[in-house]
Amino acid sequence: MSEVIVENVGPVTKLTLPVLPKGGVVVIRGANGKGKSTVIGCLDAVSRNGKVSATPRDGTKAGTVRAFGVTIRVGSRVTTSGELEVEEISSDVRPDQIVDTGIADPARSEAARIRGLLRLAGITATPEEFQVVEGLRLPLPQEEPDAVELAKMAKAELQRLAREAENAAKGCDVRAEGIRQLGIEPDSDAPPVQHARQAMLDTAQHAEKMRTQRANYLKVQSQVDQAAPIVERADAARSELAQAQADAADIDRQVSALDGEIREMTVRRDALRQKGLATTTRLASLMQEVRAAETAVRLIGELASTKPVDQDTVEACEQDARAAQIEYERAVNAEKAAGNREAFQSHRAEAEGYRARATQLRETATHAINDVLSGLVERMADGWSVVDDVVCVRSDRSEHEPFRELSQAEKWLAVLRVVVRRVGGRSVVALPQEVWEGMDSATRGLVRSAAESSGVTLYVAEATDGELEAVVAQEAAPAAGDGDVWGG
């Protein structure tokens, strides 16, 4: 098809527009209210295979739009016939929505711009492209086609893992500090634990032996003191025993002598026998006292053979035992401190490992994920990139100039470059009136040159004082190097 006809649509009576087989720019001119926006809207809807929202011109029952192999009848209802003969561009994003996202928040605006650019360019991403950490599988949904959403999920998961690593590092720091407070510097002068333990046991055993000897000595001494009166009484008991034995022998003799005289001496015999019984009882008592005296003498002998242990000796041994115990505790603490220092250093090293992991994850979330997005964006056209979540383009001023800082004309030129690359030859793109009017002559020349070189027909609008018409733009392209936003 060599022309587009819009008839009886909105304020338009009839307008014929050329389709440029070799590409170029067609400018729709006319005064305000003549229907420039209506025509642009119809062309945009047709090129997107969308629905024309215009109404018939006042006083007519129906209007028609014949463009690119498609005929649209605009009446009480809109009908479409024919088949689109040009390449359709994305139906869910418009170039002007990329130039100005309409979102105040900078981060959300940049995310919307990246999403729009990728959709406009027909570039999709897979979750595998965001698996950027070796040995770590991020839980990304396989059915999610939105690269920006995938990047957001990947960043959120990496940040979450980074926070986990940081919390683990803090836990290691807390454990290390607890160990440090127990002591991690061993006493270099402390004896070996085994030697100190043996010395402690030896001195404690010796002190216990001295305490036992002291106690035994004091016990024997007490028994000796108690036995002294018995010894004194023993001599008297021996004398009395000897006398009692002599008396008993004499009585026996007398009894024997008087046996013949029993009848005459019965009363005397009985009395003597009673005295003998008493003497026998006394004799047994005296013998018991003698045996006690002999025991006391034996104890006195044992006391004489026992080496006396005074209290000073016992206290000195106990002091040695306490010193040995202190040395043993010192050795044990030194050994613990050495172990504590090793555990402290281990926890500190583990904490540093977790912090390094957290830093790596955060850097990955910041840079590697952006690199993935940047790689996707770069596939649209040479010169595009994403730096710190900001869409950038190469210009004659910077290798990575933020898109949002470009002039309006430069923004449109960069976006049109993506559109042209996307739709290719035998394609048409309709742009709002403010786009063309916002470009200076140099930018217009670049746009026309790009459209011609790619075989794309761009339809734009410009307000004038005349009637509605369509003319082919003739702006000269700038010299090489000017307006390098377009790129190679």
C-alpha cells in the first residue's frame, strides 16, 4: 500500500498520507482542532493492530481508515477487515511512556523504563540469567517473564542472604567476645598442668598425713594424761595385792591347821572365809587396775616412740598444699586460655568469613544483577546500559549518561532507535505531536536519516496555521559526530 486514507473521522474530512517505501518521516500539519491528534491516534492504533477509539465526523454515519492493508469502519461500532501488511510493534507499551514514565519516585520510574524498553524491544529474560552466584541457587519462579521483576526478586533474595550472613557474623562476634572475657592470654610462667596436678596431690597427701599424725599424737597424749593416776594407784595396788596374797596364804595355812579343830573353830572359820571372799574380790579389782596400768605404760611407750608433730608443722604443710592447688589452678587456667584463644580466633575468622560473604552478596545484588539487566538492555541497541539501577545511554558527553538527564529530543531519538531496530523494514510508527515539535532541526534530521536507513515510516504532527495536510519531512541530517545519542 502506497498511501493511508483517513476519511470522516473526528474533525477530519479526508486526509491522504503517503507510505514511504524507503522509509522517512511524514509530518501531519494543520491548525489546532483540525484533527492531527485524531490521525496520529488512528495510525498508532492500526500499527499496533489495536482498536480505533475515534468517532465519525459530525453529520456523517461512518468514517473509514484505510491503512497498511487494513480497513477500519468507524460508526456506531468499529469493524476491521483486511490483514496488517507492516510489522506490528508492542501493544502494551508506548515510546512516550518510556520517555516520560509519569512516575514521581525515581527508583520506580527507572524500573518502569527498563521494563518498557525491554518490552518495546521484544526482549525477554529467563530466571537462569539471574543465577549469578556460583554454587547458590536463587528461588526464582520459572514462569516469570518480567526481567525487572526477576531482578527485584534476585536482589531481595541476595539482600536477605546477606542479612543472614551479617547476623551470623554478629553471633560469632558475640561468642568470641564471651570467650575473650573468660581469658584468651595464657600465663607463660604457668607450669604444665600434669606436673602442677601431681604436685598438688603430693602436697595435699603430705598435709593430710601430718594432720593424722598430729591427731594421733594428741589422742595418745590425752590417753597418757588419763592413765597417769592409774599408774600411781598401781603401785599401791601391787603392795596391797602382795599383802592380800600373803594374808590369803596365811589364812589357808590357818584353815589347814584348824581343820582338826573344825568343830571347835566353826565360827572362826566362817568369819575367816568371809574375809577370804572379800579379799578375793579385792584381789580381782586390783588385778584389773594392774592390767589398766600396764596398758597405760604401753601407751606411754608408744608416745615415746611417736615423733611429735606440732601445729606449726601442720600449718606449714597445709600452706604448701594450698600453694600447690593455686599452681594447679593457674596451670589449668593457662591451658583453658590457650584453648579459649584458639576458639576466639576461630569465631573471629568465622565472623570475617560471614562478613565477606555478606559483602559479596550485597555487591552481587548491586552490580551483578544490574549487569544482567544492562546486558539485556544492551541487546536492544548499542550504547544502552544500566548503571546503579539507572538507564543510561552513550552520548558525546559520557559513555553512560543517565537517560533521564537527556533533553526531550535526545530521549525521543534514543527511544526511536530502539523502535526502529525492533520493527525493521516495512514498518510504521506514529508519534504524538509534542515529540516532533520538541525536536530541534538537527535532531529531526537524525530521526529522518535513521528512519530512511531502516525503511521505517514515522508519522509525526506539527501545529501550523494552515489546513490539515501531510508532507514528507526534508530536514537535513547533521554532520557526522553531531548528536551522537543515536549511536552507531
